[in-house]
Amino acid sequence: MTLEQLRAFVAVVEHGSIRAGARSLGMAQSGLTQQVQRLEAAVGATLFTRSPGGIAMTPYGASLLARARVVLAECAHAEEDFRHLRGELSGQVRIGASVEAFAKLMPAVIEQLRERHPQVTVHIASGPASTLLTSIREARLDFAVTLVSRGTDMNDFSWKVLDRSEPCILCRKGHPAEAIHSVKALGQALWVNTRPLGAVGTPSNRLADWFAMHAMAPPHVVATLDSLFETLHLVSLTDYLFLGPRVALGIGGFQDLLAEVPVQEALPGADMCLVQPKHTPLSPAAKELAAMLASYANMQRRTRTAA
């Protein structure tokens, strides 16, 4: 198999069709089809099933995809290494960021990166920790700044703690829960979450862990949403509650719509960590951005301590 064949295969997967994949690579549809067929011949397996309704990966294709992404990512990193040796720092860095990490770190650091290294571009993916960690494993992200709790599977990652998360219970302004001071009064509340409740001790399960700490039945989660913006919008319009980052109270458009439920019991915390693959070195541009994020987080901690 060749790199061109792997690029053709991944392009079809990511763009959903032969036609769209060929367009993304700037090549003829027939040329991309030939590359995929040669790859199928090389591995001795059919990678896609084709029908009038479109294409779908076979189990062989699904097995190849993660490795193909890793190979292509490593080739891109090798090219960046050589440019770096020639005195250039360029390329695209693909990172993941939880909402709390984005709000606290990203705007200032991305601006610093642009000023120091204008040839480096950044793609930022958002989402819950489980999604971002999966994307790192599949080489779709170089690293992520996200929440890590004691139950998070970190065996194939290395990580550095940048800060502690600051969770709180969010509700709409004027909600009766603004007068509640104990978790015991929230047993009948309706909740939304950014993920289904997960394993004990993971970021997505903090709400259920909090209830369990106080010998309460599991919370009633009526809806889960991937996007924090939509979650906050739903909370601002309903009586649903949300265990989210305190920084959300300052996000543009929500300052006057959301309030904090002032419970006295401490909420389960999590570390905000910079997470990267354990056995794969970062590209020079990704390494530089990771160092800048760690430095900026350290400066913020020192400033808070001094204050």
C-alpha cells in the first residue's frame, strides 16, 4: 500500500463519497476510485460496500481507518520536522479543548501563537473528555486540554495537570433553585448533561457521583447535548439544571440569563490536563503550542495565588 492510496481511502471516509473525496484532494473521481481499488487489492479485502444509496465501510475498512490516520499524521509530522530543521515553524495543529479550558486559556494563547509563528494554523475541536481522548487515539487530534478524573482511562496517554476545574450548578435567572443551599433539596430536579452518565469517577458522571456521595438516588437526566452552547441555551429557557463549568456564567450572551444554585456541598472536581499520546512525539508546532498553553496556565495560577 502507498501513502497516496491511504490518503484516497481516508478522504472518501471523511467526505462521505468518492466524488466529495476526489474534490477534496483535487483529483479526478476515476483516479481516486483507482487508488481505492489498488489499496483493496494490496490488503486483499473490500474496504467499502457500494450501493445506490452511497458507500459504507466494511469491518476491514473500519479496522484500517485508525491506522491509516496515524500513518498519515506521522508523515505530516515528519514533513513539519524537516521544515523546523530549516528554521521554519509551520503547519496545522489540531487540538481539542473542553469549554472551561477554551475559555480560560485559548483566546490569549492563540493570539500569542499567531504573533510569534504566523505560518502555524490551529484547528480546535470541542466536546466532552471521552470524545477528545478518542480523537487523540485515532490521530485526529495532536493533543487536548480537557478534564481528567480518577476514573478516566489514561493508559495510552501522557498528561500534565494545568489547573483544577471549577464546577457549579447552573439554572436560569429567576429559577426557584436560586434559593436552594443543599443537594438534598435537588432530588426531584430535572437535569441536562453534555453526555449520558458514564462510569463512576469520570467527568461525564460527576453529577451522578455527587448524588451518590450524599446517598441519593441517581439524578433524573432528561436530555443530553454534545454542545455546551445548546446546553446553556436550553437551561436558560427551561427549569432544567446543569452541572457545568462556572466560567459559563461569563460566556457572552449568557451573563444575564444564567445563575448559580448556591449549594453548600462541594462538587466533585477534576483536573484540567494537557493530554497527548504516550508513544508518539508531537510535531514541532504542536509542541510549541502545548508549551505555550502550559506556561500561560502556570502564569494564571501564580496570579491567583498572589491575589
